[in-house]
Amino acid sequence: MTAFWVMAIALGASAATMLGGLAALRLSQRLHLVLGFSAGAVIAVAFFDLLPEALNLNAEAPRNIVTAAALGFFLYLLFDRLVSLQGREGTRWRGQIGAGSFSAHSLLDGFAIGIAFQAGHAVGLVVAAAVLVHDFSDGLNTVNVVAKNGGERRAALNWLMIDALAPLLGAGLSLVVAPPRAVLALLLAGFSGFFLYIGASDLLPESQRAFPRPWTTIATLLGAVTLYGATRLAL
């Protein structure tokens, strides 16, 4: 039954990614609110769900949990900066590298869903909710990064398809990997670092960059409150 839920939610993540990409091709006026809400939700799930659950799984070594979260944050930072540095040397292939990074992120999202369900059904549902919320933004970003770097509509759609399939691949991989309890705690902490970076360093600045309006901030707080409420209901 767990495998069914993991793959079903991964399919939902794929659908959310596709919808986000299609929205990016059609909409342009309200995307800042979507990105703001997504930023709040992603940051909240790191603070209110992943880190507490990781500490519960390995309460004897809290320093290791915090270190794993920090490593997750800085590893994603390095990955993001390497992509950005290489992207400055080209035009269209910069968009392809950016789209590839979003696809890799979506692969990790699918894997995170499966790993979270191994920690517990409630944890899995909360993480799934966060993934579904921000995979919509992944679709937006995948299309936008290709288009902004000279890519044609067909190229954007091709990358969107890859990005949409990535969560299914990651979720399938999680079903054949069964880490011990201590390792699972470190993985959850590492994913919390990923989510903190994505929310605070990517989604949040992007939502405010072109539309620094009060409603954008309200959307971010609403996203955080929504995910906080989801974590409380899951307890």
C-alpha cells in the first residue's frame, strides 16, 4: 500500500509540474503570488516537519541532524552556483543547464516522497503536500529558464516533459532503497537543507524581484501557515 501512495503522489507531482509549465506559457500577471506561496510552504515544511521528524528518529545525535541539514543547504548552494557560473558563458545551453537542474531537483522531490513515507505515513503526506505545492513552481521555472535564454517553445516543452517525469523516477528509486533508521534521519535532515535553500534563496527572492508588493509577502506567510497547519493535523 505504501508503494501505491508513493507512486500516486509522484504522479500528482508530475501533473503539478506540467500544470506549472503550461501556466508559464499562458500566464504572466499572478505568478508572483504562486511563487510567494510556494516559498513559504517549502520553508515551513523544512522547519516544522522534516527537521523535527529527523530529530525524533535520531534523538541521540541532534548535532549530526543539524550538520546534515547544513550540508544539504550548502551542497545545493554549490550545485546552484556551479550551474550559474557555467551558464554565463553561453546563451541557449544556459537554459538547458538550468532546466536540467530543475529536473534533477524534481528527481530528488520524488525520492524525498518515498523516503518520507518510510519515516511514517503522516510525514509522507506532509512532505508530499510541500512537493506538490512547489513542483508547480518547478514547472514554471523550467519553462521560464529555457525561454529567457533563447530556447524555442518546443525546447521548453521537451524539458517540461523531462521535469514532469523526474518525480516518478525518483519515487520508484526510493521504493528499492531502504536505509536504516539513523541514515533515514540524516536523509530527512539533508532534504530539509535542500528545501530551505530552494525556498529562501530561489523562490522567495524570485517572487519579490519583479513584484515587491504586500500581497506577495502575504502569500508567502499564507504558504507557511498552511503547511504548519498541515503538520499539526498530521500529528
